[in-house]
Amino acid sequence: MMFEALRKYAQFEGRARRSEYWLFVLLQVLLMFGFMVLFALVGGLASVSGASAESAANNPAMNAAVGLICLLFIVVGLGLFIPSLAVSVRRLHDSDKSGWWLLLSFIPFGGFVVFIFTLLDGTPGPNRYGADPKGREGYGNGPAVVHHHHYAPGVEPAPPAV
């Protein structure tokens, strides 16, 4: 499930469950943590060897290692950008919102709104973006009382039993 977003690399259609979205976010965090550890190890090797900052900067092997890690970091970041965008759009689709809502992230506090949308459960049943990934029925297909005392459209509540 963690790699589901990578299997759907550039698929912007459909819906994504919360678990698909958040496991992919976890994968990205783990990868970034791994790069931080690599940078710390390379920097730690320079300090353990007793080299001053100036001599470590002049060390071709150290520079090559840092350059390789930086290049790998950039390649991984660019490689994860499209699936990250796609799974975010599909996550918004699950709550029946357009992917354009992601643009809210560019205004103050808009990112918080998008964050809240990613936490909320998707709409039950099919919506305009596809079938429910959890396989649930929609509001109009189940019993008359559907959720928190709301009734499906066109269905009147049954009179109370006496």
C-alpha cells in the first residue's frame, strides 16, 4: 500500500483512500530522513578524521560523496513530485473535491485547509470521480437513515412506533 502511489505514477483520475495517501507521505518522510542520515554520516566522517572544515572542503573524495548524495536527493525528489501531486489530487477526489483545491496551498493558511481535507473520510459511495475505494454504498442506496439522523433525498422518515 505504501508504494500504491508509485504504481499509479501519473494517474490523476479516480480516488485515493487516506491510507494510500498517508503511507506515501510516510515513504517520503522516511526517504528524506535517510538522506539526512547520509549527509550527517558524510559530515561526521570529515570531523572524525580530524580534518578542519577548510581541508574537508578541499578533499576531492568528500566533495564527490556530497555531490553524489545531492544529485541522488534531487533525482529522488523530482521522481516523487508527480506521484505526490497525483495522489494528492486523488485524495481530494475522494472527498468529491477538485484537484484545483491544491492551489490553496499557495496562500496563507490554505495549506492547513488542504491538510484537513486529507484527514477527512471520503464520500461514501460513488461520486463524480469514481467508485468508493472502500466499496461503500452511497447515501441514496442504503437504509432511509444514513448518517447522524439525516435522511436520504426523497425518503421520508418512518413514523415512530407506538
